[in-house]
Amino acid sequence: MPVTYLVTLLVAVLASAGLTVWAFLSWGASTVIPLLLALALAARWAMTPVAPDDGHA
């Protein structure tokens, strides 16, 4: 794993954590928690494996 990838990943995690804390303080938990759940479901959907298409065209 290249060092730049690791550093970029670390910066992204810290930035998203800071943004989450800021959103909690600004908007409150009742708004932020559903948004976080929607993001988690979207990420889960985006990472699901796709079955190979073995059919004939």
C-alpha cells in the first residue's frame, strides 16, 4: 500500500469524523442520525457484489 494512499485515507477519515461532530453540534442528533444511516445503506448497496452475466448477447 503506497504511503500516499494511507495518508489520504487517514485524512479522509479524520475529515469525515470532524464533519460528523460539527453536524451533530449544528443540527442535532435527530437530523444527523438518519443522514448517517442513509449514507451507510448507500455504501452497503454500492459495495454489494454483482453476479456475472453469463448469458448470450
